[in-house]
Amino acid sequence: MEKVEFKTKLKRVSKAGFFNFWRSGYVSLASVLVMVVTLLVIGSVIFISAVLNITMEELRNKVDINVYFITTSQEKDILSIKTKIESLPEVSNVEYISREKALENFRLRHENDQITLQALDELGDNPLGATLNIKAKEPSQYEGVANFLNEENILSSDGSKIIDKINYFENRTAIDKLSRIINSAEHLGLVLSLALVVVSIIITFNTIRLTIYISREEISVMQLVGASKNYVKGPFVVTGVLVGLISGLITMLLFLPISYWLGGMTENFFIGFNIFSYYLSNFFQILFIVVGSGIAIGAVSSFLAVRKYLKL
Amino acid sequence: MALDKVSFTVEPNEFVSFVGPSGAGKTTLLKMLLAEERPTEGKVMLHDMDINFLSSQDINFMRRKIGAVFQDFRLLPNKNVYENIAFAMEAAGRPDEEIESDVPHVLELVDLSPKIWNFPNELSGGEKQRVAIARAIVNQPDIIIADEPTGNLDPANTYDIVQILKKINNLGTTVILTTHNKGVIDSIGRRVITMQDGKIIRDDVTGKYIL
């Protein structure tokens, strides 16, 4: 009975889907508009999560522990402590600042402050101790590192105490608060954006369902003429894919001026993050996600919606 | 309950008309012939198979062998005349070359060749019904089922449609028709089954419209 091959069927179904999209005019336009809104939401989630990630990264990098050594401590003792700390699994890196370097930094910081510099010269000797700046991999791990330093009564080779102070215990509340904020911001952001995405997908799904509801008579006619289920479904799915594809491309075009306009603002607010350059440098990745989501939402919604009106 | 213990047989190449007041069950009966509805009891036999036991795939094959025409035309609004007729052939899995040669041919048969590229909303009622008939016959079905095909048409178009159905019947296709129209029945002059309240009350070999 069936005399045509798959290629011909595919051609017929695609053609019918394309004509259906084109000839439905306003109905297709309505679906495209709603789909564009959904894809804008999905795209915004990508941008927001990028902004969040980069901000978190910045904040994390700002948190550290400074260990101040007394001025008389030996460099070799400090370096041996440094290697010990570096061997801790939580620690990502340790920076050693020698007494001389600390003095140099101090002078640099106060180069416009003559009085302080004069007072420093009066002293004759270098009043600053060496420091170790420790960065942990996660903000929550600073406590462990600080406790290690405290418990491990770190002594010099001759047995005297060489650590002057560890500033973690002063910064502790601030660090704790920050890591809590970072965590909850990430969770909240994830939940909120997921909710937004789900809501807009539901709206799009319902819009597409309505457009197919308009065609429910046609669907029954097609079946009365003897068209198989898949042959009836096919063109509607193709139309859905087209709606997704076109909406995806429109959305990508819209993001160009939007991110350009927001670029300057984000650059001032989140240090060094320009949303426009992020958009350009990740263009193909974002294109793939946005257009891909559009096509998937369009195809799946159409598929499910037609199924409802198929008898047999 | 729309139908109650109906029983009849239609022979190949017959032209049978069902008449009766609205609500007599004519449309329900035709829906059962197309397996759109199923009887709670009893059988609908096509050749020697009960169509209520067919798989959905076999129902599709069966429907390609039965052309259906309705009072409200049921054309696909987003397809032009050519595509509406071609759709039935595509659904039946016919190759492109056959479609390209058969569609103009069948349009000639219903005398609608000039409107081949028009859309349904650009056609009159009579023209739409002729497209519907062309779609119904293009797969050379064994049977044409026409449910009040002239219900929405003026007398001139009604006459044309009846002439087309008679021509199709003369070419060897069984025609099953329902109608309210006395003139239609009288001009056909073939077998008439009269229904009332879901029952067959008369079955005349060369019937007139009697109620």
C-alpha cells in the first residue's frame, strides 16, 4: 500500500509544517511572541548566573587569613610553616610576605603620607613582621585552617612562640556572614530562576496548545481521510520547531542591544564584568542553549497538544 | 441511544439513500461505517471483516478505501484546493508523480479546474463541496459516504452535486447518501432506506421520499 519512501514523507511533512506556520499568520506570530518572552527569561537566567558566579568568585578571592609573625622570627621557620600549611587539603595557596616586602608595601601605601613615613624613618628599625596570606578553596574551610594554626602550637626551631596574631578570629564573623550570603544567594538564585523558567515554559506550552486547539477540526478531518497518526502529528511538530527556531534567533538578536546597553552598567557594578563582552565571547554557547530550548519547547508542546485531539 | 437494532446490507455498486427526520440516527449510522463511533452491540462488516476489530492502522487503510463527504465540507482551511486533494493521496502514501497527474484530472471530473490554486475561503459552498467530493474519490475508493452533502447548498448546486454522485456511481463506486431533500431522492430514483427514532422503517428498491 505505502509506495513512498521515508525521504518523501519527511519532505511532505516539513513542507506542510512550513506552510501551516506561514499561512496561520497571526496565530504563528502570537506563538513566536510568547516563545520569545520565554527564551528571554531562559537567556536572562544564563546572564544572571554568570554575573552571580563571577561576583561570588570575586568575593571568595577577597577572603583570606593573614598570619602575622613576630619581628624576631627566622625566615626558615616561617617557610617551614608555609610548607606545612600548603600541605593541608583545604588550602589553595599561601603567599609569603617577608619583612622587607611588608615594609616596601607599607611605604608604597603611604607614599603621600609624609608624617607616617617620617615616623617610620625615626624608628630606624623595620617594625613590621613577616606575614603569610592563606587562601582556602571554600570560604567555609577557613575555620579549619585557623584552628589548625592555633592548635598546632607553632614554634620556631628553638622552641619560642613566633606567631604574633592570626586575623581570622577578628574577621571571623564577617567571613561567616559572607559565606552564608554566598550560599543562600546561589540557592535563592537557582530556585527563583528555575521557577521563572518553569512558569514561562508552561505559558508557552499553553499558547501552542491553543493554536492547535484551533486546528482540532482539521486534525479529525485528516484522520477521516485516512492519515496515520504520525502523518497528522508531523506537520504540527515541524511548525513548533519553526516557532522555536525563529523565536530563538529573534531572542539572540534582542540580546545584542540589551546586553550592550547593560554592559556599561554591569562593568561599574560588578568589577570587571561586562555583560556585552560575556555575550560576545560566549555567543555560540548561548545561541545553542536559547535556540535549542526554543526548538525543544516548540516540538514537545506541539507533540503533546496534537496527541490530545487524535482519535483511534 | 441514537440507533436501535438497525440492520441492512449494501451490495457493491449500489446507490443507497438514507432519509428520515433530524435525530433519526442517519449521521450516527454513517459515523459507524467510518469507525468513528462503535456500536454497543452488533457488527459493521466491510467485505468479510468487522471494522470494529481493526487496529488503528488498519482503520486508516480502510478509510483510504472509503471517501467521505460532509454537509459542512470539512476542507483543510490552510491548504489550497490542490493541496486539499493531494493530502488524501499523500496520506495514502501515493508517490508525487501520481499526485501531480491525478489531482488535475479529478478536478476536471468535478468541473473545478480553474480554482485549483484557490483556498477554501475563496470558494462558494457548491465549489467547496465539489472539492470535498474530488478529495473523496481521488484514491479510487470502493465506497463514497456522503452525509447530507447538499444540506448547505442552493438548488442549482444541489442538482450539480447529485449529478456528480450519480456519475461516480456509474463509474463503479458504491454510494451511501443521507439527505433531507425530497427532490434529491426523487431525481436519483434508486434504493431508499427510511429511518425514524434509530430504526429502519422502510426499505424500498426504487424509493420515493415518503414520510
